[in-house]
Amino acid sequence: MHGENLGTLLRTCDAVGACLAVPRLPWVPEALARGNTLRHRTCVHFTGEPTRWLTRQREQGARIVGVELAEESIRLADLPTARVPTVAVLGHERHRIPSEAVDLLHQVVEIPMVGHGTTLNVAVAGSLVLYKLAGLL
């Protein structure tokens, strides 16, 4: 994920009242600092190893929703508003969600596309899903 995408997702999380969870990779703190155009403190959680973090979230009762093209995916329009703590998992635009994380998903959602492209920018896709989960779409 590029730093610009991380900044966009951080602002979207703020807009819908959510937190951003990211692994502590060397470039992430700088990208967050550069992308944060908000004038107040934001909610960011550093996950450590993402699969272990997702496992803990699931064990604590969170619903885990992946944004991915898959046979069992539902359309974004059919995604219900979050009623319990929910984690939206976004994969890399080219490499998708890693298989070990896919096994932790409760649900997979896809964003229908009419054009010739097969994927959206990760920040755009994440923003659409977050607005839908928040009940704002």
C-alpha cells in the first residue's frame, strides 16, 4: 500500500468513526504522519503480525470482513451495517488477501464493476466498504 492510500484510509476511518489497524512496517509511521491532514488525534492500532492480530480480534467477538473477489463473496450492496465490532481486511491490489488471513474471514464482500478493470485502488475500495459498514451509504 502506498503512503497516499494509507492517508486516505486514515481520513475515511475518521469520517465514519472507525480506527485504522496497520502492521508496523518501517514506512508506515512516516506515511501516517504525511497522510494525516486532520487537525486532531486519530485512532490507529499497530497490529504486529497481522494474522495473529486478526485471530485475537475474532476470538474477542469481532466480525472479520474481507474485501476480495471470491466465489462466496456478496455484493457490496448486500453487505449489512456493522452491529458488532467489525474488521474490514484489505489485501494488496495485486497480491490479494493472504490465504492464512482468508481462513479467518466471516464474510467476503466484492465491489461490482461494469468497466474493464478488475480492481479498484485499495483506498477507494476500503472507503466504500467502511461507509457501507457504518451505515452511511
